[in-house]
Amino acid sequence: MLRSVAILAMSLCACIPGHPQSASDEVRLQATVQAVVQLTSFSGAITPVDLDPRFALTLRIESAAPAITNFRAGRVVTLAIHSPALLFGGKPTKGKTYDFVLHRKIEDGKVRFHGLKVQRTG
């Protein structure tokens, strides 16, 4: 009973206007590596996915689930990552398709991506 009351109270708080709302989910991407360069030598739009980014990883999205605006099939995106060696377990192969998992957090209407991981190579 007490658990039901707590769940109801949390649900009601989520519906109150002005109450901060947040959600997290996972985006599964299949993407082909286009380029990896040091962040200092990159120019253009970038999506941070790490707290200490040092490299720009440019990918062509082959598929995304769920499909979200930033990562639709056919789009080319550049992600700010910390280290290609840590992400890929070595040097990534340009033109190779990889499976990635990326976490998305929505808080107070702002979207933040984090936790990019390579699942397996294709």
C-alpha cells in the first residue's frame, strides 16, 4: 500500500506544471565512420557525448532506433568524444560500419547525449 501511494505521488508531481521533468533512454545506432580528427582541428556542428571531449568522430547514420531528429538514417553527424582508442578498443576503420549505443537524457526540456559505446562491428 505504501509503495502504491509513493508511486501515485511521484506520478502526480510529474504532471504539475512547472515541475522539472526528466527522462532517459537509449538510442541504438548503426553508423559508418567517415573521419576522426582532433577536436581542435574540426570546424562545424558537433554533438558532445563525453565530459572531456578531445576528438571529433564523424559518422554517417545507417539506422537509429528510436529514430530521433539528430540521428536519422542518411544524416552525417559529428560527435565530440574523448578517445577513439578507448571507444573502439583500437583505431577505428574509416568506411567501416559499427553498432553503437548512445544514452539520451532530457531534463527541463534540454537534451544531452552521453555514454557512447561500440556494441559490435558490422
